[in-house]
Amino acid sequence: MSIPGGKPLDLTKLADGTVVTIAGTISFEYAEWEGPLVEISGNNLRIQSTGGVLDGNGAQYWDGKGGNGGKTKPKFVRVVTSGSTLDGFSVINQPVHCFSVQATNTHFNNITIDNTAGASQGHNTDGFDISSSDTVSITNSRIIVQDDCVAINSGKNIVVRNCFCGGAPHGYSIGSVGGRSDNTVSNITVAGCTIENALNGLRIKTIANAKEGSVSNVKWSNVQINNAKMGLVIQQDYQNGGSTGNPGGGVPVSNLLATDISGSVTDQQYHVVCASCTNLQVSNVKLSGGTQGTIQGASLEGLTSG
């Protein structure tokens, strides 16, 4: 099945309780537009498959610029829902961001995002971008992208469990937080996950000049980080995709526990640049390679190296 360019696969008028089964491969023809290629909304939905594939035809869009210029690239899947489950299908060759999620009590399970073919030119190819959500889980999934595997920009009670993150990614991220209409993140768990060949392993990033928001009650546990540039990152100096070196405290970070984290890095085991960070705890973190890194404006209780 092929969807004409510039038009979405529209699943926005589904009756409550609808079950949708993705069979075979659904591909999306080329057109420069903002998307999304797939739009899903409704309550108590089940979007399921046992091997179905959504193919975004990314190779015709990738130019190394992502959302920062060049071709206009459509986002892939927008999900606005409550009480729903998405299970068992694959998304490949995303032009730019994959899942944009605004949901409550919704569960993603056994999802494969594979942007391996975009390794040289794919950019801003986030796996899951989550905002203004409550009680969302991503479990047993495989995410191969060139940006954040998961980015939680706002929301609460979000769990990422038993997932793989690879493809030269930016890891599992909270943020960037700040500068939006909703800037609160709380009760976040990343557990039982693996990260490979990443720029960052686990990261919190808040906008340096933001005036409101917060990040609180974050738990990273039983995570394997293999060959990341930086392991655990908390940066309050994030701006325009990079670091300013001048952190701001407008989005305070509090109550972080990183426990049972192991693996290897090539640069910094920790990169912490804070202006307002409290109660940051680490326990049984064993990262090899690189240096212990930068710890500025905060302390990590229980810190040991190597």
C-alpha cells in the first residue's frame, strides 16, 4: 500500500475502542511538507501488528540538515490519545522525528524504529518525542536513530523499560525543558535498557535562559551504556542545540537517582553543569574509559569512579 505524497494516513476519526491492524508494508510517497505522515487520535484504541511496516521513504529527504534547513521533511507519526496501546509494528526510514506523542494512559510495546539507512545523512531523527503526557510507557522496543531515542519534553509518570537505543543516537533524554507552554517533567523511569555507540547515554537538558519549569523525581536504573561519548549528563546550559557553558536555574532539577549503571565511555563519565540541581544521587555506577568528567554547580551523592 502506498500513500500519496503530501497526504497523511488519517486515523483521527476512529470510534472509541477501535482495533487497527497494520499488515504488510505501507510506504509514503515523496513530498516536501511538515506532515505528519500518520495521524492517530481517539480513545481506547489498539494499533497492532505482527510484522507490519511503515516506510517513510527517508532517503529522498535526508540531506544532513534535519529540521534545520534544506528540504522540508515531514514528521512521521503523531499520536494524541488516551487509554490506547500500540504494539508490534516497525517504522523505518523516517525523514525526521518519528513519534510525536501527547497521551494519557497509553502504552507502546514491541515497537521497532529503524533508521539505519540514515546513518550518514539522517539528522533530528528522534525516536519518541513526548509532551504534555501522563502515564505513558515504552517497553520491549528497539530504536535505531541519529538523535534522541526518547525525548521527554513535558509530562509525568513516564516509563521506558527494556529498550535498545542505537545508531549513533543521543541517548535517552529529558528535554530540552523550558520555553514551551508546558515545562514540567516528573516521575520518570528508564530501566533495563541498553544504549550503544551514542553521543550521550542518559541526559537531562534544560534551556539556559528559561524562566519556568522543573524536572523532578527521575530514576535511571539497570542501564547498560556501551561506547558512549558521555555517560550521565545533566546540563542546565542548553541552548540552540548546544552548550553555552553558562547554566541557568530557571528550570530546577531535583531528586535524581542513577543506580546500577554500567558500561564504557570515550570522553566523560559524568557531565554535570548546574545552576539549580538538588538531591542528585548515584549508586553502583560503573563506567570505564574517558575521565570522570565535569561536575559543576552540584554534587553527586555516592559518586565513585570507574
